[in-house]
Amino acid sequence: MPSQSSSSNPNVSGGAALRRRLRAQLRLPVVVAPMFLVSGPELVVAACRSGMIGAFPTLNARTPEILDGWLARIAQSGAGAAPYAANLILDKRNPRCDEDLAVLERHRPPIVIASVGRPDRVVGRIHAYGGLVFADVASLRHARNAAAAGVDGLVLLTAGAGGNTGWLNPFAFVAAVREFFDGVVAVAGAIASGRELRALEVLGADLGYMGTAFLATEESMAPAGHKQAMLQADADGIVQTDALSGYPANFLRSRLLEAGAMRPDGSIDRGASADVYSWKHVWSAGHGVGQVRAIEPVAAVAARLQREYDERQAA
């Protein structure tokens, strides 16, 4: 059951117990992050079968009816003990928020990740069926507000995350959040190896929130060109801009140029077409892109992460 009190009192045991229970369901301390236009049922199921939390944005299912079908497929897949998560965009510009929330209540995903908005409106409804609520946060103010709303977990968006990103240093962010929050803490931002997963645990976090590392997998819905571009990029090939979504986000420089969203001098063309602004023709990635070496199954990425994690844990 959700830890109702851990967000308000760091000395209670509820948050710590929840963290232990969740970790016991996982082989790796990983959330395969929900990626816009990339994450679908195949990626979610493959992640769960590999012992990680698989996640997807509800908006990737282009209608509430399709979302209903996706959730049924995931539930019927026999994905294993690892839970899955649905990411709900709370921004007022999402006209489907209420419809999608009703679909989630019918299917009862174990975790709902609330993004781009205050989670107050969904916490009670998800807790009512026994689900957990995580909230994306990019600042301490966001984190405190989400904790006060009673969320069970915080996803700390730090510098280098793919897509919508943060700007804080993860060392400072985790330390500050742990002063007032005892629930689950996941960290997003250039997490690409098992070594980094172990380092996050040393810092006091529970999970690595990994998108870029799984974007080029065989189960990803990303187009072939996006996957190939990932293999040719490194951290210097990532550009951060708020011009495409209104929020700071990281994209592949090469694709911004090809799509006409970036001028040759490196400036962003804020008059680019609507298709660019919908992210249909621009491609996101995080600072960890340089560690993506091949297009391979999720299980192969998980096996590599497991080897690296076990080596660091033993050391």
C-alpha cells in the first residue's frame, strides 16, 4: 500500500519499508523511463521481464481507447514480478488528462508517474485502488510541493536527462531531498551504466531513471533513423532548449539541423513548423548517449547493467 506519511516526516518507517518492498520486486534498481513517441507496450513488457520497472506515457497511445488496449496487453503479458508504470501528463495543455486518468483507474497500474503539474489531483484517486504515485520534479520547490501532496516517490530530473530535463547537480539534489523525504527517490540524468546505478544508491537514491540507454533497443518505438543517430552521437551532440515544448529539453543536434529547428550558427529557429514543435521530427536524447553502442534487445542492455552493477557492488 502507498506510504501515506513518509512524505511529511522523514523519521517514520513507512517510506523506508516501501523502498525495501519495491526493491525486493526488482533485479535491477531501474525505471526504464517513459519516453514520448518511444515507449510502448513491447518496451514496457521487456523491461518488466528483465526485472526493471517499465514505463510509458499515456499520450503515446493516441486515444484513450488505444490506451485501454495497451494497459490490457501489459496486464495480460505475464511480464513477471517487476511492476510497471504509466506516466500521466498533468499540464493544462493535455486535454486527455481526465479521460486517461479514468482509464488508469479501471486498469489499476501499480505505479502512476505524474508529470508537468502538481500531483494533488491524482494522489487520492491512485491511492484509493492501492497504487503508488511518483512525481517528476526539477527543483526543491517542486519536490517539497509533491511531498506535501502525499506522493510515494520523487523522480529528480537533473542535468543531462533526455527530453524534458532538469538543471540541478544530482549530488546536491539527492542530499537536499533526503532532508525532508523518506520515500522512493529515482534520479534521471545521464544514467547509463550499472556503475552509476550503484553510485546512486551510495548517494541515498533508490532507482536510476534511464531513458536514453533503452531508446535504441529493438523493442523501442523510435524510428530507425533515431536509433542510428544515437549510435553516432556523444554528449557534445546534445542541445538543450525550451523552444520546442516550453520546458528545458535535450535533443540530438544533428536532427535539429536536419529538421530545420536549428540554424547552422547553432541558434534555435523559434519559427519552425508545427511538426517540429510536436516532436514528430526532432529526436530527444540525454548526455549518456555516448554509451549507447548498439541496437539490441532490452534483455541485452539489462544483462550488461547487471554485470556492471554486480562488479561495483562486490568492489
